[in-house]
Amino acid sequence: QLAESGGGLVRPGGSLRLSCVTSGITVRLNNMGWYRQAPGKQRELVAQIPSVGTPSSGRTTYADSVKGRFTISRDNAKNIVYLQMNNLKPEDTAEYLCNIFPPNDVYWGEGTLVTVSS
């Protein structure tokens, strides 16, 4: 089970931090991703953080559209994955969801809505 929170209405240029609380998944042992789906668009991967103990550990990756603005991180002790979003733009408006990477359909939660508008 994955539960996202932290979304809301924010003005352009503002910031939000999303949280993904997991149960049944150990975030440090799985590649974890944040995804988003805007109205009328396909779901896309926003950010990904590899599991520990692999050659790619620590090498977070981001969609080009959010590079330099979003940061994915995890708290291994709390088993939570975060997405810090800065300098938000109207085009960031979407439902944000977390899942393992690549995603498994059984883990999709309800997501958290982010609306960027003045």
C-alpha cells in the first residue's frame, strides 16, 4: 500500500513537499518513483531514486521538465519517499502518485492533487 499526501493549491513559483508513506514495501530495497498524470495526458515518470546497494545507488533521475526544480529523496527509517517541488509552474498541475520503478499496478494509490495557479 502506498499513500501520497502533501498536494494542494499553490501559486506559480511556490513550493510543495509530497510524501509517500508505504506499507509492505521497503523503500530502500526498491527503486522508487514519483509519477504524475495531468488531465487528458498519459501518466509520466517525474523522478526516480534507485535502491541502496546497487551500482546506481544515489543516482536520482528526473524528467527534463522538472530537472533543477524537483528533488526526490527517502527516509529509510520512516520508510517514506519525498518529492520536494520548487519553482512550481502551471504545467506542473497534475495528480501525483508514487510507485516502485518500473511501476506495478497493484501499488497505485489515490495520489495527491497539485494545482499551480495564480
